[in-house]
Amino acid sequence: MADLQDDLHPAAEVGRVDEPFPQEGMVVGPEEYRPVSDPDDDPLDRARAVLAAHPVADGYSGLPWALRGLPWYDLDLGESAVDADVPRLRRGQVGAVFWALHLPEGHDGDRALTTTLEQLDLAQAVVAGHDEGLRPARTAGELVDARNCGRVAVLFGPAGAAALGDSLSVLRALHALGLRVLTLTGTSWAGPAGLTRFGEEVVREMNRIGMVADLSHASTPTIRRALTVSKAPVLFSRSAARDLRPHPANLPDDLLTAVGEAKGLCLVPLTAEQAGPTVRDVADHLDHVRTLAGPDCVGLSGTYDTGSAHPQELRDPSCYPRLIAELLRRGWGEADVGLLTWGNVQRVLRAAAFTAHTAQQRRPPSTATVTALDG
């Protein structure tokens, strides 16, 4: 049956990591690491030097939703009504940011899709209207291009899976419009019981087109199954360590270990609710995640402009150097800081692109439906 494409194209064959890169997907390896700061410098000065070479790729911003209610704003000049305008992003040495397309609770079906499209349209218009400071990006290479041009790269996503309306055609359409991350929660096929057969097909189709799966706020069964099914790295856009601070979106130690084994990426949010009220609390979570998942699997999620309270020393993106200074004081090497701020997001985006390239050679667009697979 055409709907059961996975039986004809086994998922285990998609994006195998032991295959050579195809010529079109060749990735240039990183240059040999060289220190960029003097160990005798003040930690804040060292932090700024490290961030100059390895800027922050911020994994979650609620700015599109925050801008909906403003009659006028100027992000280039500076905007006091939001947390993250261009001047503050530059002071914090942010090189890239993911703009979330937030779905209020209760939005589903056509309403969820409409809300997502409206926010995507707004986000694209905002970037186009602030092109001296912002630049849209869809790939790891475009992040680097934006940085080299002195712009902050903006990636669109995560969006809520409810926007799909159980349609893989809508998934592909949203990807074509620029969406790059989708949160797998709040649907019949990605709920408390885990991924259904159709949910697994959604993950495989996301792999095929290069859409990254976000598992923050997903149920534990959904997380475990997605880690198994996905042949590209997954990420957690807003998840800290539950062992340090109990919160439903934070991850217990066994899942953090599983994320490391799957080479996923846990982006620790800079919020008081999930990480704690001080910069030291946030650093504790980063230490914990790095220890369990590994230095390749931890990143940063500012979670600014979401209405969340932030640690006192991290009130807006301009404060990122304070967090990096705290990590340097704790003995983090510059190489590990570079992975935390920039390198790990690059890895996930490059791996998603490579997996998509190889999957598209073996698997046509899926025509599966939730009715055919889940009854």
C-alpha cells in the first residue's frame, strides 16, 4: 500500500552515519582549535573574547508572539517593550536565534494552522524590515553567512505539531515556507502514550525533508520512541535537569543520558522557573547536562519574550557574557564553550541536512494518513 511506505523503505536505511557523505552534502571539517583569550584575563573579558569567535546560537525566542500586540516597534534602534532587540542581541554576542511560532493552549485544527502561518508571515516581515541587523537562515551555512555579514541569523521554529492537522502535506508546505523545527506534542499521534504509527511516519518524513524534531514538553514515551525512530539528531528547545529542579519540561538523568547516546541536543532555558533564580543555578544545569549527555549535546535557550521570569543576572540577551564568564570560572575550556554556544547547533543542522539528502535518494514523499496507519 502506498500509505505504508515505511514497509517498502525501511527507516533503518535512512541517513546511515556509516555511509560516506554524498558530494552535494560534503561538510568541511572544523579548523584546529586555537585559544582566543588569555587565561590571565578577567573572566568577563575572556567570555567576550570567546563569544567573538563562537557567538551564541539561542535556541528559543518568543519574539513573534510578543510583537503581535505592539502597534509600532523598531528592533534596530531598540525596543523597550520586548527583551530581545538588535542592540541587546549584539551586546550579548548572539549570532543566531530560533524564533518560536507559539500556539496558545486550545488552538488546534485549522485555527492552529492559521495562527502558525500568521506568526510565520509576521516573523518573515519583521526580519525583512530589519535587514541591517537580522537575516533569515534555513541552514548551518546560512547561519555562518549571516554572521560573516554582521547580521543575526533568524531561524523559524519551533512550531507546534497541532498546526499540521494530521497532514504530511502541510508539514512539507510549512518546511517550504521556512519552518525548520517542530515540537512533537499535543496531538493524537504524539501524546502521553507516545508516538503512534502515524507519529513515527511524521518523524521519518521530517528526517526526509530536513525538519528538526523538538521534544521539549513531550511525554517520556514520545521522547524514547522519537530517539529510536529519528535518524537525525533531535533537540529539546527548553529543557534543563529535573534532578536539580523539578519541572515537567526538564529531563531526568536517564533521559539526559539517552539524549547523549543519540547525539541529540538539550538546550537549557535561562528561566528562573526551570533553571533557578541566579546565573550560578543556570551554570549548575549546564554542568549537569554536560556531564550526563556530553559536551556535544548541550546548548543555550534564552527563552526571552515568552513572559517567563529570568535569573537576575540574565534579564535579557545582552547578559550572555555573564553566563559564559561563570562557566570559565568553573573550568570550562574554550573549546567546550564554543560547542555550547555555536558548534552544537551547527552540528544538528548539518546532520539534519545530510540525513535529508540521503533519505531523499531512497524514499519518495510520504502519502501516509493518520486514518490508514492508526485506524
